[in-house]
Amino acid sequence: DEVLALRFGDTDGKPTVSATGLLKSQPVYEGELSGHSFVILTDGTGANRVYERPKELRFDSWDQKTTATDSSGQKWNLSEASLISPDGTKPKRLNAHRAFWFGWPGASPNTILNQ
């Protein structure tokens, strides 16, 4: 199976990966890693994009194409390069990459797996 490896922050030697099947079934996935709040948006093809998220902000949904909606009803535009709020705020895109699980633990044995 494929996983999405989150590559930001100091993880104390414990990288975090998320199963891509989980992310496809939950196209808006929010979490926190090493003090960074983040949102992973997964589109209909299974492609993932990870953005920094202010702690007080939550995303309720997204159309899996170009528009994400936060908990206050604001519509955010999504492109390959950025996520943009109606007032022009652009959360930082965070480093992540996809890998196959069977090869990952050999290189990173202390990995935390979100299933």
C-alpha cells in the first residue's frame, strides 16, 4: 500500500505516514505534528496536498477540485501551488511525499502509521 510521508517539523526520530486509502476516504484530514497544525486535502484521483493550518481554523469540506470550505463557511481556492482564502491568506504548503509502505520501515523503523 502507498503512504503519504509528512516531512516537516522535528518528529523526534519518529516520522509520520498516513495510509493513502485513509486519506482518499477522508478527503479533508486534519492533524498536528511537532507543533504544526496541518490539513491534507485529497482529490478524486488520490493526489494529496498538505498545508499549514492555523490552530483555530477547521475545514469542513472540499469539492476535491478547486474549492475548500472552512467551518465559518468561507470558500478557499486551491491550485497546485497554493490554498488561498477569500482575504488572500495563503497557508504554507508543507513537505510530504508518497512512498510504498513495504519499503518505508527499512529506512525509517520508528515510523508512526496513521491508518
